[in-house]
Amino acid sequence: MKKLIALFATTAVASGSAMGAIALSGTASVSYEDNGSAASATTYDADLVITGTAGATTYTQSMDIDGGTGRAVAVTGSSLATTIGPITVTADMYDEDDAATVSTTGGLSADSGDNRSVTVSLDAPIGDATIGLDDSGDVTVTGTFSGVTVSHTVQDGADTTTGSASIAGMDITLSNDAGSTTWTIGTTVAGTAVTVGSDKSVSATFGVTGNTVVVSHTAERASAASTTSTKYSTAQKDAYTTIAVSRDLTSGAALSATYDTFDSSLTLKASVAF
């Protein structure tokens, strides 16, 4: 019994001493969407992230706290990570498929199955490069040589290589995934940042930080079934363009207005981050 009491006391002291290393952050927003020809709607969103750190170990808990369906706080993520020399152990303890609804973004739907996992990775410097190994057997080599950053991952049946560089005022990225190559080129002309991609996408950002206008065009997308490697299905979608105007206020809040040609909708949003 004395040992049990002593163990409990030690645990209580350890928990209490870690309280000073807890950080809170989050966001809150209200959006009004006219939804084009459909009925308009007002949506609310508030998220909270709790981060606890003790030495080289970090625990992160994220929650949706706006009181939506069922008026209950919903967990959106839970992870624990620790570093021991060149070895990093990460535990994803939240199974997204246990949620009441599985969120979708841009036609992508999360695959079924238990998404919890434990990952053990090794990062070791070798000259100007770093070699990494994870528990799936993938080996990644990264490094920067003469201003060009290159990363190559050796994995079963689908090696990937990515590279990025800034050349003559242009930011260039190149990626090859199992033989499929994609690229983006970005540059700034007369204060306007322009980015074009191999998927026929184009975006332009005007203005200065805190007061911007962003025009983006997304090309037509074909449908595709989910695969073992991607674990996502993609629905067909026509080309569309969005125009987003955003401004930061001295109060700490931000206002934005976004027009989407896909459904001729206008979204007005007020948000704050803390």
C-alpha cells in the first residue's frame, strides 16, 4: 500500500510540474455563404489545440468546440511524439473513422479503416545529406546542394523524388511519384506573385501582407478511384476560378470575401486566431 501511495504521489507531482509547459491556441470564425442560386447559410467554427511539452516529449490534442451536431465537443486529433537521439517515436492515437462524419475536401474522401498508428523514424546526417528510415521500411535521403533541395524516398514499387530551387527570381518545384511528374513555377512581377502548375492551375496574389487579393484558377479534374497507395477517391469536377479578398484588422480579427465561379457563390467570413 505504501508503494502504491508513493507511486501515486510521484505521478501527481510529475503531472503538476508539467502544467507550466501547456500551451493553448485556436481559431474561431463565422461565415455567411449566399450559395449562388441555392439557399444561403451561416456557418460557425471554433477549434482549440492543447499542447503539452515535457522535455523531448510533446502531446497534442485538437478539438472542434463550436457545439455543432449534438452540441458536444468533438476530438479532431490526438498525438504523442518523443525524440531519443536520432530516433523519433510518434503515436497517432485518434481514429478519424470513429467520427460521426468523415470530412471531405475537394472531392477527396477518407478511406475506411483504423487510422491510429505508431511510427518510429531515424534521421541521421551524412555529409551534406540526411538519411531517414521509418517503420514502413521507406528510406528518405534529403539534402541541399548548390542551392537545390532534393529529397528521394525509396519505397516498395513507387519511389518518389522532389526538388526545389530559386533560379533567376523563380521558385521551382518538381516532383516525380512512381513515374508521374508534376511541377510548379512561381515568380513575382511588379509586386504580384504568380504561380503556375503542370495541372494547368494558375494563381496570382496582389497587395501586401494583411491586405491581399488572390485569384486562383483550377483546371478540370477527372474522376479517379482510390488506390492502395493513395487511399483516396477523386470525383470529377469542372474548371473553376476563385477570387478572395482578405484584410487583417487592428482588433486582431480578419475579414475575407471569396467568390467562386463553380457555383456563383459568395462567402463572407470573419475570423480570429489566438
